[in-house]
Amino acid sequence: MRTKEEDLIRYKDGSLYCEPADVWIDPNRPVKTALITHAHFDHFAFGCNEYFSTKETAILLRERVRDNINIKTFDYGEEFKINGIRISFHPSGHILGSSQIRFIFAEEKWLITGDFKLQKDETCKEYEVVKTDYLISECTFGLPIFKWDETNKIAVNIAKWITNSPDKTSLLFCYSLGKAQRLLNEISKTNFKGNIYSHSSIEKINNCYKKLGISIINTTKIENKNKIDELKGSLILLPPSLSKGSYLKNFKNIQTAFASGWMSIRALRKRSGYDKGFPISDHADWDGILEVVKKSEAKNVFFHHGDSEALSQFLVEKESINVLR
């Protein structure tokens, strides 16, 4: 994304910055004022003087940070002003509390999508189409090879993977915030009736989701299970950080899998070290990104957080949309 100083929002020091409001969006270092799109730590910098976010994001951050951070919260669609700039949060469909952020100054509209997805997900609010003049979109999976299957199909495949190996303990690695809760919600709709265990980091977020009114099936903390032999035929959700190292030695006769959009690439799947890969992502695929760009009616588009070359070429040549770099 370009860094022209006349733009209302520009790229500066590795983060998005709105100079008239003197606010940073998902900064990568401590700043005075930070607008946070969601509670994943790669979008959050410790040590900022003040934060702005949705109420759900604030609750999740406080749960994860375990610190009394100075954070001001707003409902979706609630407008507030900073130095005359009108700002509001809108659902992005990424995880619970995740947001797009709209800026309006002198009737010029800018929209930052944050991380987003369009697929149905009962654990968070669905993506809201917001019209804008300038769109800053993520493009994590911005290649035409990325096209997601329906989530319920992936959940059925996970259930079959477990039930087809009744003598094994099935370890499914997934991100503790957002992905784990989405998977649990979808697996609960399948025919799988076995025991489900979660690592404490996932169980903590599950409980937070429940307090915020999201329906998540009950799981047992794996740390509370002492008799490893009784885990045959069970599903255990674990954070990816535990996939390498001595932790797996705690289990017997296991099969492993990773739930990630990157698992749609066969070569990555083979090199990953997991027995199985389930391609499910909380980011938009190629078609989803194009749909958001078109429905936003933006005449000017920026991309960040991904490979944008193919997207940019397609939008310029096929859709006559001005992609700024």
C-alpha cells in the first residue's frame, strides 16, 4: 500500500495510520491511540496509551492479556469522532467482535476491512457490506487457487476422520481464538458423538464466548485427563504451537491434523508434518475478496496483508477498478 501523505489513511512504519485523527489501526508497536479490528495478537500491540474497539474485542483482549488496558468500546455502527474524523466499527465476519473500520472526513469515505470472511459462521456476526470511496482490503488468500468448501462439509470430513480410526486419539491443531470455536460449533452438527477435549488456552476462550452469548458445546480440559488410554476415539483440540516438540509424547497411538486455509495447497499439506489437513479459513477466499470489492462500490482500492498482484491485475483489466499501490 502506498504512503502518500495526502491520503486520509496511509501506510507508515509498517502499520495503517490516519494522520488527521492521529490514530493507528492494528499497530505493530506501542502508540498513543490504537484502533483494534479484532483480538488476534498479530493485530494488537502491547503498551499503547489507549485503545478503541468493539465491546466483544475488548472482553477477549482483556481475557487474553490479563491486564487492565485502557480500552474504549463501541457497538457496531455507533459513530464517534476524533479530531473531526467520523469513525465507526462494522462486522467483518472474521471472529467474534471483529470489525471493519470506516472513516469519514469532509464526506470522503474510507473503509478498512480488517481480516474478514463471507462464509456463514454462527460464532460471530456476518460480514456487513459497507459502501465506500476508498477501500483498504486484506488479501491473505488473494490467489484464484483459494476457493473454500462449505464449512459443514469440512466438519463432516473431520468427523469421518475421527470415527474411521476408533483405536486412535485424534489431535486437531487450530488457532485458539475463533477457529477452535467455529470448528466446535460445526462439529456439534455432525454425527460425531465421541468425547471432545480442549487445551486450556482453547477452553478459556470457549468460556469467554459462552459468556458473550455464543453457543459452544462443552469440552473437557485435556489437562484434567490423567488416563491417556481412555482417549481412544476422542477428538482433542490443541493450539499449533504444541504440534512440534515433546508435548505429543504425552499421547499414545495418535493421528494429527491441522485446520487452516493453507492446507488447500497440496505441497504445503505434504510438508506440514500432519497426517491430515483440513482447508478451513477465517479469511475470505479469492471470490470473497472480489465480491467485497465490487459490493463496496469503491472506485479506489488498496490491498495489504497478502499477495495482491493477481487481484490487482484482475480488477484493473476485468473490472476497470483503480487499484492503488
